[in-house]
Amino acid sequence: MAEAELAEGAACATQVEGRPIVVARSGGQVFALDDLCTHSGARLSQGRIAKGVAACPLHGARFDLSTGACLSLAMGLPGVVAHETRVADGRITVALSDRPVTAPVV
Ligand code: FES
């Protein structure tokens, strides 16, 4: 996707090799996570992006955009898979992790 299409604090749902991915910008950096909350499968691309964190739109679980770790420790959720991003020549590219999608717990 074009870098100019992704404003600060924005999230974009896309697919890479058929895998749903959310690409988001926070603090000027571009991140990519699996677009599937590990609680009950809501799309993180529909949630809020701020301060390096993606918040699930359904029950509010928070995930670190750089690592995918769940920051809502009381919920006891596994993290989502984070993917490498690269910005070059005005384009954002995502390199998929080898890790499989983390299935939602509920
Ligand atoms: S589905 Fe994301 S917190 Fe419940």
C-alpha cells in the first residue's frame, strides 16, 4: 500500500498471502499485526491505535504494535503475531512472520 494512505493513528485492514493483517501507524512508525484479537477474534483494524498500542474494539484488550504482546495482563491473553514492515519509495511492504496465527481463546 502507499505510505501516504496511512495517517498517524490510522489502521488499515489488508491481506498478505490470504492472511488478514492490520497495518497501523503510531509515533511515525508503521507496524503490522495479525488482524485477529486473541480474545474472541475481533478485528484489531477496527479498534483504536495510539501510543504504540492497538486496542481491540470489542472488549478493549491492548496489544503492543511492535511485538504483538498483550498488554492487558489481567485478561491473560496470548499475543498476536507481529510482522516486519518496510517503507521504501513511498510504499509499505509487509514480510509475514513464520509464526502461525494465534487462535482466539474464546
Ligand atoms: S475480542 Fe478483543 S478483547 Fe474481546
